[in-house]
Amino acid sequence: QVQLVESGGGLVQAGGSLRLSCAASGRTFSRYAMGWFRQAPGKAREFVAAISLSGGTTSYADSVKGRFTISRDNAKNTVFLQMNTLKPEDTAVYYCAAPRGTGWGPFVRAPLGYDYWGQGTQVTVSS
């Protein structure tokens, strides 16, 4: 059973930074891509960033490109999301996600590409 546990959310002023972590367990972490998504009140869940199994390939939503960085530590079964220059529109619940299968492709940018989800961590950016 794959389990994902996020941490690191909180309240921050616009322009500030936060670092989210997601600890994974239940299977060989290094064999799978990982993703971050977010969902604001009244909105659909949207893609934020994804990282390949080795960490050598990443993908970002245009809205966060240049401000957010996804990384992973396969020795610690953890994926990170460093968020800089935060804006009020970044306010959302952030979810870590893992796909059922291995590989990399367009599926990493879609919620339907993932089968396992964490419980989410709230990020609130005040203006």
C-alpha cells in the first residue's frame, strides 16, 4: 500500500518562501515519477510540477515556472517542492501524487495520471 504524507505548508506573506515535503512509503520510491498538484476553493485540481524517477527531468506549470523547484531524495523516499516569490494566487491545498506505473510522459501533468495521493497541506499566501 503506497502512502504519501505531505508537510511544510503554512501561512506566508506575498514574496515569501515555503518548502513542502512528501514522504513516500509502500514501494520502491526510486522507480516512479512523482508530482505535485494544488486545489484552490471552488476550483479544479491543477498540475504544479513533476519529476522523473531519477530527478533528471522535470516539468512545471507555466504559472509557477521560475518560482517553484521540484526535487527528490531517493535515499530518503522524499520529494520536495521549493516555492519562492509566493503570490496570493498560489493559495491552495497542495497534494503530492504518485502514479501506478513507471515511466514518463504527458500523463505526469494530469491528475488522472496518478493513482496515489497524500492528504494535502494548506498553503496560504497573504497580500
